[in-house]
Amino acid sequence: METRKRSREEIEGAETETPSNETSSDNDGGKAKGGLSESSKQIPTATEFIAPSEQFLTLPPELKDVDFSKRVEWRKFAPYTDDPLPLTPIDQPAVFSSQYPALCFHVHATSGRARATTLHLPSGRKVPTPIFMPVGTKGTIKALTTEEICNDKALNCPIILGNTYHLALQPGTELVRDMGGLHKFMQWDRGILTDSGGFQMVSLLKLAEITEEGVTFENPFLQQEDKDVNDRERMLLRPEDSITHQNNIGSDIMMALDDVVSSVTDNDERFEIATYRTLRWLDRCFAAHSKPKEQNLFAIVQGGLDTKVGGLREKCLAGFQARDEQIPGYAIGGLAGGESKEQFWKVVNQCCKSLPDDKPRYLMGVGYPLDLVVCSALGVDMYDCVYPTRTARFGVALVPGEAPGTMRLKNNEFSNDHRVIMEGCECQACKGGYTRARLNILLKRNNPLAAALMTSHNIAYMMYLVRGMRKAVIEDRYGEYVRSFIHDQFRGSEKGGQDVPQWVKDALEEAGIDLKLDTP
């Protein structure tokens, strides 16, 4: 079985979680001081959703009558059922409902299970899908200005991602709020999605203590010699705090705080606790949400790698089905953490086959181009990852063609290469005529210009990729698009290239795409 290859660009110091990070105390986290404003602390914990430790492994009451002998799914249309999916013309204006006043979701076309949709957000913001969201952790994409991300036609990103945990630490979400929210703070008039801080339970696990109340982090910027002085640099992040921070930030799409466990953790009990707690924390998030007419709150499917009938993913999905009227969109979480690719695609497949077809689906933390092409075939709409921008700063350009689809421009082989990174690319580097040799020198000398040019190229490539995917769906030729992409990356060992990985074959077969058709 193929193992998913991780890089430090994709996972920030992820560690395997152990039972020692789980405590049974309901209120231990409340002792933490610092890191949150007084306004955040004033929001009381929604105690009606707190479970005592003896109930951590008890099936939630709303799931008692669910028939887990069959798959959980709701509001499914073709190709999952015989009922045609209602489609909306691309130029039709948004109509917001009282149920979801901050989101109008239009599905324009399908090609197999792949979809072309538009998320209409407040203030006239539109997000076409499939879409990749560059990660601007603290309200900026390193090495690029807001004007470049918006006005450069090769980039022209409709939405980016911000990180609640890091914005809460620096500069503080109260400051962001007082300056008009993150849109005005960074002079950005497009969409913003914020994560909840849940991923930091994995990436900063050594600094975190998880309880029913929330997760308490040590300040990662605190010097080691200062850590034992007092506890002022410990930050408690409850669901109520996460939502308050995101309300302060003013993002168009907020994520619920979920209990995230590393996918490679060998502890079934910990996964079960986290799955049920994710449902309770979602209820607390909705109770704390103060701006439902302006901001959407998405739920995140957890449950580890347990995709069996009646398994943990099914139980989380069933819990969301019971809350569906409150939830405008869904995310698939808990992946891209070291699991095998076989396990990875099966979780994505299960969630796409279960979640309703009239709401957006967002696959968190996934940004490899091959993953986007395959997972869109399974029915995913939205993606984010630090991989394209971080790998750019290490001198790695994303390019079409043979796997792995990268060009390591620091290598000596490019020191006398007079070609641009990618012919036809409209990014600053390629359009500006910066040769591979020139970039090789800039990168070796750590020239800041290199980071800007490489970041511009990699984001441009990701936008080029998703725009091509969307066009193929609209023209109902996504299967043809996928076959072309796969055959370009994997020429086959008989032609001196790589063979198509088995997980890709299996996932695309499940999606109804036959790689043997129209083989070049």
C-alpha cells in the first residue's frame, strides 16, 4: 500500500497524538491565562453541550435511532440517484434565503461526479469552483502584495484562507476587528475563509492540552527559558473563543472548531471521543455565532480513517444530517496527515457520496495538483494548502507534465537554462522573461525577488489548473481532461516514465472515469 508523502511545507511539525493529551476534566482548560481578549473571555461556555467524562464514549442521543446498517446519505441526485440535479445558469444572480442569509450556492454543471459551482458570498463576492485557496496565515501571502493577488490576471484569486489561531496570537483579532475586519485590514475585497484553530491540535500537539472545555496552547513564540515563569502565555481556545475570533476577523466562511486527531494515531478510543466531541463543539459554535447574516459557519467531518458502514465517519455524518438545517456548507477534515493514499481517497469518496449535493464540499489541507484532479472527480469543490507557496520559497516550481510535476530550480542543471519556467504562463516570472538560469542564481543567493517570482508562478499554476478543471466540467468533458492530465504525468514504465499509481486508478474507477479510453 502506498504511503502518503508529506513535506514540512504541507504539515507543520505534525506529531502523533497520544492519550496523554486527552484529559477527563471538563474545566481544566479554564485555568489558562493570556492569549484571549476580555471580550472573548466574557462569552460563557455553553454548558448544555458539555459531556462528563463518563459519557465521552457514549453514542450521542441524536444518533440513538439512526440505522447504521446502511450508508448515511441525504439529498443526493444524479449520478448517485436517478433524480436529475437542479442546475442554475452561470449568469443567474444570487438570491439569499432566510435560512442561509450569507450564502447562495449555485450548481451550474456536472460531468460525472465533478461539479462547476459558484458560492455567492456577502458584498457581492463570488467564488467559482473547483477552487484552490492560497493560504495567507496572518492575512498575507508571503512575498506578494494584495494588489498582485487580485489584479494580476494570472492569479486573480477569488478567495484566500486565514488562520484563526495565528491571527489571535499576532496581531490579535480585536485589533483586526477595530480596523474594520480582515478584509479592510489587508485591503482585500474578495472572499476569505478562516480555519478554526483545530489543525493546530495536530501541528502544535506538543504545546497543546485538549479537554472537553477546549484546547489550551502554550505560546509557540515564548522562549524556552521563560516557559516556567508563569502561565500567562497559555491560550485557551474553546469553540466559543474560536467563533468570537472569527467573528472579529469577519471572514466570509468560518470553520467550526473540531477535535482533530492525527490520521496516523493508533488509538481507536481517542478517535471516538474526538468524533462525538466534534458534534458537541459544533453546537457550541452555532450558539456563539453572532453574525449569521454576514458569515457562514461550515461543519467539518471527522472520524479518522474509519469508513466502514456504521463507522466513525458515518456517525459524524449522521450527526451533521441531524443538524443540516443550520449548516450552509461542509468540510472534510482529518486528512493529509500521513495516511496512505488508499485511505485518503476512500475517506474523500465516502464523504462526497454522503453529503448533500446542494451544498459546497471543502477538502481541507490538500493542495497537490494530482489530488485536486482526482478529488474533484469524486465531487470535491474547494481546497487549500500551504504547499504551493511554501514550496515556491524553497525554489520548487509547479509545472505540467511528468510526475511529480515540479521543477527544482536550485539544481545545477538549470544554471544555464535560458527558458522560462513554463511556456504560455502569464505569471510575473514567465511573462517577465525570467529564465530558469536567472531564477537559479536568485534562489541560491536567497534574493527576496526569487520568493516573489516563484510564489507568483505557483499560485498562477494552481489557478490555471482549477480554471481548466472548471471549463472541462462545464463542457462535460471532465473525464477526458482527467485522462489527459494523468497520461501527461504518468507515461508508463515502458516509455521511461512512471506508472499510474494504483490509488489513482481505484479512485477514478469509483468516479466512473476509465483511464484506458482515448489513451495517447
